[in-house]
Amino acid sequence: MAAVEEEPEPQVAAAGDAAAGDAADTVDADPGAPLLPAGNRLSLDLHPRGCRRLLHLCARRTPQLQEVEFLQLSGHEDARLLEATLARVPGSLPYLRSLVIKGGQHWDAQGSCVRGSLTTLPASLSGLARLVHLDLSFNSLETLPACVPRMSSLDSLLLSHNRLSELPAALGALSALTFLSAAHNHLPTLPPALGALHTLRRLDLSENLLDALPWEIGGLRGLEELNLASNRLQSLPASLAELRSLRFLVLHSNLLATVPAGLARLPLLARLDLRDNQLRDVPPELLDAPFVRLQGNPLGEPLPDSCSPPGSPAAPEMPRLFLTSDFDSFPVTPHGCSVTLACGIRLRFPAGATSSSVTIRYRLWLPEPRLVPLGPHDSLLSGVLELQPHGVAFQQGVDLWLLFVPPRSRRCREVVVRTRSEDSWRDLETHLEEETPKRLWAHCQVPHFSWFLVVSRPVCNSCLVPPEGALLWSSGHPGVKVTFPPGATEEPRHVSMQVVRTGGQELQALLEEPGAAASPLLCLSQSGPSSFLRPVTVQLPLPPGVTGLSLDRARLHLLYRAPPAATWDDITAQVALELTHLYARFQVTHFSWYWLWYTTKACVGGLAQKAWQRLRLHRVNLIALQRRRDPEQVLLQCLPRNKVDATLRRLLERYRGPEPSDTVEMFEGEKFFAAFEGGIDVDADRPDCVQGRMCFVFYSHLKNVKEVYVTTTLDRQAQAVRGQVSFYRGAVPEEVPAEAEAARLRKGADALWMATLPIKLPRLHRPTGPAPGAGLALAPLNLGDAETGFLTQSNLLNLAGRLGPDWPAVALHLGLSYQELQRIRHEFRDDLDGQIRHMLFSWAERQAGQPGAVGLLVQALEQSDRRDVAEEVRAILELGRHKYQDGIRRTSLAPRDLAPPGPRAPQSPEPAQA
């Protein structure tokens, strides 16, 4: 029985007809394109032209559309085309029960999920009388479409990760609704009509802007789970104590100062999360309850002392905000606030920092050479933080804490926060705070808003030189001094000094001279005029192994390098070197780089340039490791040579190999690629993977790791597949070498090729029949049986890829103990996907052959608020049962009443619990 279809607008109908015509031409030109749905499910969200394919099916009036109950479309289609396609759905798919239109399947250059283009829905969708599940997550909805409240049969409504600023009162008309998710939106208030949803069991309103709840929320008598985390709630209505069915109440990361004592009398309450609020006192009933979480609250602490006279109103306490990755802005009022970003960065705005409310926006940039102003001997320790609006002035200093990776060596080096001021970069006064040996904070006061990053640089000593003269010496190298005589300057000027230690062994290897040596490298800079009125005396220690009594002056060279010149000049004959037993002194009037060499070479200018470049390079190893339990999982890593042995010892138990490359030399911030060859491809949908090539930017103190899946189109039933991964500098050439030896032969001084490492995908050992998941190295595993439907190994692997951070909740509902969860987290502490796969497959192996395993999995998914995945599992089981019945009919073993149900079946039976 067809549903009534409303007449579409003329423009929309015309657009739909035009799109349908274009779709027909496009699909006809591609004979291999899948046109028919599989059973009762039509998944077009992963197709690049899903809307056009659906319009093509609707235009041809394909009879199989009458059986479709599950439809998935991508929210990344053109907005007009998407609206025209949805206008055709009620008339072409009258028995539709689940409609999913999601974005978030594409990523931008920074790796963030891109929202879909959906901003509204056609009014005709209200004619879907059988629709019970509607998912509009990760789109650009600013208001709820008017057709949604008219879908009277709706059971689940997912609106998370949109831009909703309000929920309409008409939402209370959805009398059958049991699950509502509006997380990650911009909701400041809730309509009182929300309390009319008496059948609602799960409500998720986390990550919004709620500062109060309506009293009518106590009318949700059937509510079992309520999530209000990461809002701005300052108080709770006493009507929450009337939710007698409530089992889980999540209120962490709010501004709560009090909670109703009646919450302790809820009979079924099993978890009350009040972490990270402003609770100084809670009712005794809640303080002793085992299901209450109170970490992060100032319990028992007195109110801050007020300096105001008696009788004056007390100043409100500074609010605290905890933002997630979905929010890129936050408000700051004259009362100030303390903000913690999702990446761990913290800011503190003191009271009175602004005279009016200001909205601060932030963004995290991947470290790129154009954004990272590194000096010749600096190392990057963090990503790049951008705070907007740029140049905003505060009446009081704003504190900033940046989390950074500890530097490899701290000798004669310091950590500073670098920021951009107008058109130049400068370093801020920085204090280090150590939370753990590997968790350090760089704390500074921000004078303005711009870009910020943490760098490690050689120790910088500076002083103010007055007309009376001064003495500047290095705290890291006490033998390095600069003496300013009286009258060297007319106006006071700031002078800075940096000293870089040189490696004697590297210098000897470069010059091929055992007796070669060099002093520390001295950099002098100043503000004001480029020269001094009187000569300045510089003292440098003599090169190691050389004394003033035994040296040969003909072998001693003083080198000078002034920017922007790229060469070193020998100025030994232009200055008078005064030698003592340990030091050399000379006088200069210009500041730049100075270097003292001791060698037999007649001209060391070019050699000094090579040594200078060598000091700026990192000797790096490239590693390609394969996980022992899953050889398709390949870890690509580049790290400084001194870290290779310790890293390999740590990874040896988990990975096959290792196979490190020869040592290569790379600059800080250099970009290079890893390309797979020899019949091996990358099986990954990630923003840094382009045509099977992984892009790296090397930084010595960051974790330069990529973990990808590799596949092959070759038949692995007969033999193993051998290939390699090659690393290239700069742009990857169009044709990569087929063998590593050929690449080595072509390697020159400026070649793009760096290293090639072997990879081997082992032969698949299958007992009989075709492999259920081609290219998978795990043992075959099925759950369920053919009669009630089963999940194959490939189904379980796809299911693992959908769980994401929700996997611990699913594991607990599956019956895994908390100790087992902790063990999995520790064993795969750097691999989220590995944690999910290990949990799911270890549970499935224990449940193999057990009745009720699939039903237990579906129930666990529903209890973990992953009804979307549960619906997909049910669809897979239903499809398996259809195939089983068709197979019986083909072999003439089925009775005549096993005919497939017609399209007008009122409702598909729920899958039997195995």
C-alpha cells in the first residue's frame, strides 16, 4: 500500500527530474555500477554519486525499491541534489523504516571531520508512515526541519554534531520516541514540551550551551539514561528526583554548585557522574553513595577570600569550561574564566581581563615549515595553536599552558613559547611545570592573540648595554664572554648571545683529518644600529685538544658569517688574535656568527658551510614494521638515530621484523613520502594518504608514526605476496622503482629516494572454500548460524571500525571485566583500533558455537547507545536468513509456505535471538 506523497515544489521537482536524467546517463555509461539494492537495504553513502544512483532507480521505477527498509545517503552531496532526491523517497520507498543521512565521512587538510551539506528536509518526508529510525548526524542543520515532528512513528532521532540553536516545541508530538540524541550542538535552552515525551528512554544533550533545565523535564517518567555532560549548568531542577526509571545520569564538566538531595532516592540509579564541577558541598546521601563520581570538585574547600568591605555583594567564582574537539570557540566575560581545550591546552582569563564579553576562537594546525619559524638549531616540541581574534588587547595578562614533548637533550638548551607579533616571531618568558617525567607544561603570559608553539633552542643570554659598558657571558659555556667598553654605544641597546656545541667526531669525519677541531659556535645579535662606536672584545675557548702554548698559528682560522650571505669568510688576517693558555680573544664591531677552527686545510670556507649544514641535520632511521598477529597492519616510523635501539626493543614483541633503513639525514620540518610498491596498496581512508602515498613532516621531538592497513589484489591462496615501502623526499616521482637495488643505483647527492624496506603478506591458509574476507590474516570466525543469520569475520571487522571510543561501554555490556579492559588498554596503549579488534575478536572466539551470541552483541550495542550499529547488525542477519531460505528453495527442500514476503508486509519480523 503506497504512502501518500505530497506534491513537491516546482523548482525542486524540476531539479529532481534534471538530476534523474543526468543520473540515468551517468549510470548507463558505467555498466558495472551496482543499481539494485541488496535485500531490504540500500547503502549509497559510500558511493561518490549516491543521490544520482537513487534518482536513477526511482526514475526507472525499479520494483526492488518496494522492499527497501534501510536507506543510507551521504550528507556530502550537493544540497539541492540531496533535497531533490529526498523528495522522491516517500513515493518510491513506501516501506522505509530507517533513513540515515550522515556527514563526517570526509576530512579537511587538518584531519578534522567535515560536516555534511544538509540544511533542511522536504516536507514530503512526513509521509513515511513506517519510519522509526532517522539519523541526521554530522550535518549543517541550524533548525529542526518541520517534517520531523510530524513523523509520528519515529522511535529514534539522532541530531548530534549539527548547528542547532533551539529545539521546537512541536517535538513533544513524537509520542513513540524512545531515543533522542542532540549532542554537540549549540542549544542554550530546552523547550518545556520536551517533558511530554513519556516513552523516551535515552536522552543525550551533552556538548551544548545549556545553563538551565526546564522544570517539565521531570515528566520523562520512562527515562533511563540522561547525558548532560559538558554544558554550562549551574543548578538542577528538583523535578529530576521524579525520574523513577533513571539508571544513568551524567553531569560532568558543568558549573554545578549544588545538586538536589532527592537524586539519592532514585531507586534504579546506578551511576551519577558529577566530576569536574564546582561542588564544595554535596548532600551526605550522595557523598557516601558508591555510584557517585565526584573527582575534580573543590569539595571541602572554603570560598575564596573577598577583599571587598562587609555588606558588599560577593564576586562570583570564576567559571571553568571544558571544551571538546567539536567546539572551536568559547565566550569570555569580565568575570574571567578558566578554559581547558580538548587537546589539553589550558588558558586562564583573570577577572577584569576584558571590559565586555568576547568570543575567542582557536584552531590547532599541523606543524608545517611555513607555520614553524625555527632557527638553525631549534627543535619543535609541539603543534601550532592559533588564537583569534588576532591582536586583541587584554587589560590583564592571560595565562597559557601548552603541553609539549620533552626534548631529547636539555644540556645547554632551553624551552620557550614562540609567538608571532605583527610581522615577526619572538620568544616569551616561559616557566616549565612538570606533571610527570613525560608530561611537561610550558607556562607563559600571553600579551596578544596570534600563533603559539613550543620550541627547544640553545640557551640565550642577553643584557642591556648602557653607554658605560657591560659584560655578557654564556651560562652554558662560561668561557664565552663579550666585553663592551665605555663609549661603545650612545643609546642603551639589548644584546643577545647563543652558543652551539659542535661535535668533534663528526667534524673529523667530515674533514678526514684526525687532528681537526672547532670551538663552540657563537651567535651574537643586537637591537639598534648594526655596528658599535668602539670595538667589542669577544672571548672564545680554543678548540678541544689545543692550548695556547702548543698550537700552530698557521692552522688556526677565525670564520665569520653574516646574514643573508650563505658563505663563511676567513677573517683571521683581518683581526688581531690574542691567545692565552685556554682562550682566544679578538675585537669586532659587527655582530653575527663566529667560529674558531684548527685544521691543516688552506681554505675552510666551504668545509665550514658543510659543517654548518651538518649541525642542522638529524641523522634519522626509517622503519617499517608489521604487527605479528595481523601482518596487514604496518607501522611506519621515522626517528633520530639515537632512539632506534630503544624503540626496536620496545616494539619487538608486538611487531614483526624489525627492518630499519640505512641512516639518512633530514632537516627539522622536512616533508617526505612513503609509497607502497610491488603489488601492495594502502587500505586506509585518511587525509594524509593520496593515491597510496603517505605524507610525513619530520620533527625530531614529535611522534612521527603512521599506522596503516595494506592489501593486495594478488591471489594469496597460492603464495605469499612480497613488496616494499619506499621513502622519498619532496614530490613523489610518477614512476617509483620496482626494486630497491635499482633505486640504490640511481641514488645521487640530491636524489629524491631515501630508503626501501621489504614487506611480506603471508599466504592465507584456509581449510576449504573461498575466504570470507579476502586479504584478512585472522583465523576464520562466524557467530550465529545460517537459520537465524550469522556474522562473518568481515562483518566483525567492519563492526570494529564503527565502534570508535565507545568500545569500553560495549565491552562491559558484553560481560568483559574491568580488569580485562585495563589489560587490553595497556597492551594496545598506542593503538585504538587494536584495542577494539582485540576486544571484539577475543569475545567472539569465546562465544563461537554458543547460542545467543549474536543477540547478546545486539543488546550490548543498544545498551551502549549505538543503535545505529545494532540496526546494521539486524539488517545483516536478516539478509543472511533470506539467502538461507533462497538456498533451500533452490534445492527443492523447502515447503511451499516459505515464499519470500511481499513488499506490502506491514513490518519485518525482529531477528530471532540466537
